[in-house]
Amino acid sequence: MRKALIINSLDNVANALSDINEGTLIEVETINGVKKIIVKNFIPFGHKFSVNLIKKGGDVIKYGEKIGKAIEDIQEGFHVHIHNVNSERGRGDLVLQ
Amino acid sequence: MEVKLEFLGYPRKNSSIGIRNYVAVIPTVNCVNYLAVKIAVKTKGVIPLTHLGNCSYMGKDKEMLIRFLIGLGSNPNIGGVLVVGAGCEIVSAEEIASKIAITGKPTTFLVLNKCRNINNLIEQGIRITQGMYTEISKIKKEKIDLSHLSVGVKCGGSDTTSGLSSNPVTGKIVDKIVSFGGTAIVSEPAELIGAEQVVSERAIDCEVKDEIYRIILDKEKSMLKMGVDIRNCEPTPGNIQGGLTTIEEKSLGAVAKSGNSPIKGVLKWGEEPSGKGLFLMDGSCHSGVVHPGFASAGTQISIFSIGGGIPRMLPMFPASSSSFQILPIIKLTGNPKNLNNNVNKDYIDVSVSSIISGKENIEEASERVFKFFLQIISGEKFTISEIFTNYLEPMPLYSVGPIV
């Protein structure tokens, strides 16, 4: 069974298809062929990890589309979720500021 | 194996086709929901379509309430209608009944302030609906082709598996029904924020494309205008636990449930499409509001693609989906955790978690689900939402305000 999946070749995140322990070596299909990534955090089933460095302010890409901006540099193999990604849409709170 | 492309349905006088055959008791206002329940409970095949519509509605909301009541009564799954009114509300029971009667089905109305007392109204209602059910139970089912089918699709409790498995499978069913000449409706415009560039590409013309953008961006504009942060609501805490990080990610997964068919038009909430094909309906993302909107638009069935982002123990979950007796709701999941024990088998109609485990691809799973779907629409099998009907909640309506 596949442990992780990249949906679109443009994506910079992979989706865990099972719980993945910290330190696990994962092979994922990328646009440049199979890439080996050491997962740096525990990644729960259904959560994401980066497949390359995503710079602070850079787009997080899934389905080949932008799903948000990185709040900080996200190194390869790290958990990508609400702690380091922000939505840019429906942000009335930002309008008020 | 060859899939049969016909189903058994109940022909109606206006050439629509029911996949179920009920008499509906429809209150004009929530104040008389009690009467609808008291009448319907006495007879098999008679269902109360209770709702939260009330006299605080004005303008577009009032139009919506009227459209909704007429739409429910006109739904092909309903063979006869009793409208029950109070006599003091903003819509007239007589007017609603007369509009439903255009479909040719037996329709009548009772108004509380024209009756001697409550018991008198309930007794009359029971007598009328028993007569109607006796009459419609004589309707013989016929073999019908899929062009007469209209299906609503919705996702809920979304997680990463939704976008990878249950939504794409739902999309394949939509594409099949549309390719056979049928109709499909998708809604939840706010859960297309971040996916408008994808979904609008499928509009049949520029006008429809503009309309798609309009209903999605109107949702976002209202958040900006009110100064509210979508992150407190979308994605939900359950979605986030399931791995979804932003509304953009949720939307890009949600759009898969509408398949790849061209989008013919944009509908108001509860509005019946003017033709066949795939339509996008304005409204809420709340399943409590979405399924009734579909029913009012004439769908005979819903497919509800469910992720692991919700508790997996209640048959009527989410949003009391067993309360919408007018429609069978097929609950489909791709999350293997939804099926880990026997309790969860009572909650899910069909699983495509085989996609996540790599045992089936989307195409194979879609064929299997489609066979199950045909059995449900022919009445060979029933959905969990139709079986667990001992707990009913009135249906909420969409609202654009102002509310008083």
C-alpha cells in the first residue's frame, strides 16, 4: 500500500495515506521522477508534508493549485498544516486591520 | 458486467418520475409543524415535511419560502399533498396548494383558523391523506430511463480522503447521469472559494461563467464586508483534524464531486432547473439546508460524500439527514476509519475506502457504487437515511436576510 501520494506534478506537498512516523523514508512520485524524502515529523493519516523547501510567503500547491501561503520556511519532509500555512481567502479580519 | 440503465419508478401525471411514492403533509409555517406530524403519523406512506419557515421572512427570503413549499409538493417522490396552514401566516395554504396541483397530483389544503378545533383539523387531515395514499398506492412502477432522474450531490465532514476518493466517485456518477440525459445539481458556493478558476472553466457560456463567479465571490465579499475570518468556520475543526488546512484546499477537493460535465446554469436555492444537465445552486454549505434545497428543485435522490472529519457513530449524522424523508440520501465514504467497527456500518451506505488502500481505482469503485445507486433508485434497497426515521427535525431554509 502507498504510504503517501502527490496528486499533481506541480504540487509541493504529499498526502499521507497512513500514519507516518518521524524519520520514515518515503518514496513519492514527483515531476522529476521518484524522490526519497525523510519525514521529519509524525504525519497523521490524511495530513500533508512538504516534498521540497517552501519559502516563507511562498505558495503551497496541491491539486496543481494554490491552497495557501507558507507562514515560515517549511523544510522538506515537515508537516504542512494550519501552524505554518495561512488561507488568503475570506479573510475579513485582514480587511479590518 | 453490464450495468442496466433503467430503473423502476412511479410515473406522475406531469411526466416526472418518482423513485419513492409518498403523500406529503406540508405546513406553510413552522407554527403548524405539530399538526403535520400528528396527521402523518397515522398512516404508512404519509410523511410530514416540517420546516423552519416563518413570518420573519421578507423580500427574497419570502420568495424562497414560497418556492420551497411549492417545490417540495411538486417533487416527483410525492404522489399526493395536503398543505396545512395556520391562517395568519405570510403565505397562503390555498395558493401553495393550487400551485402544487398544477403537477396533476391530488392536492388539497386545510387551514387551522377555519376549523372548529385542532382535533377536527387533524381528523380531517388523517382522512384526506389516508384516501390519497390508498389512491397513489395503486400506481404501478414502470421501467424508466435515466434521463428522468435528477440527483443532488453534497459533501460533508470532509477530509483528505474526500478529495481523493468519495468526491471523485460522486463526480463519476454525476457524469454518468448527465451522459444518459439526466440532471444533477451541486451547491455549496462558499466551498468553491479558491476553486472558482477550476469550476468556472466548465460553464457552457460566458454568462454562466460570470454567474458562477458571482455566487462564489458574493460569499467571500460578505465575509470581507462583515470583517469576519473564514478560518473560524471553514475548514471546520473536524476538517482540520482530517488534514485539510485551508478553504482553498477544501474547495479544490469538493469540486471533484461535480464531475467533469459542463455546467448549464446557476440556480437560486430551491429553484428547479429549466433543462437537463449539471447545474450549480446558490445557498448554504450546511447539509440541513442543501438537501431540502435539492428536494425543492425536484431531485429524487442525494449522494452525500462523507469524510472522516465528523464522529462516526450516529446513523442520522450529519445534520439529521434522516429527517429529509422526501429524498433517499446515499452516504458514501472513502475514509477506511469510517468502517472500522459494526457501529459504523449502520452509518454508511457504501464505502470506497478501497481507493485509499489501493485495492480499487476510482473507475472500478464508481462502477460498483453506480450499481448500488441503481438498486436504491429502483427501491430494491433502502438507504440508512430512510431506515432511521424515528428522529425527525424540521428542515431549515436558506436565508439572505434581512431577518426581523
